[in-house]
Amino acid sequence: GLDAARKFWGHTQWLVNYWLLQQGFSIGIGDTIADAATMKTINETISKAKNEVN
């Protein structure tokens, strides 16, 4: 039931955390910045949505 599901997710989280600590995982600032093509798509999507609202 609920207790078994809680334990399952708790153990799953522990396993993921352990794996990340053992394998290492990091990103640099460059990984968080969208490229020009992606920014263009984002801006076009936002503009389209704004036009549809107005």
C-alpha cells in the first residue's frame, strides 16, 4: 500500500543519490545557456503566444 510505495521511492532516491556520488556528475555554465537557434525558437514561441492572448 502507501507505506510500501513510500519506502520504494525513498530507496530509489537513495540509490540515485549514491550512484551520482560514485559516478560524478557536473555541468558547466555553458551547459545552461541556450544556443542562438534555440533562443530564436523560444522568442518566436513567446511572441506567438502573446499575440494569441491579445
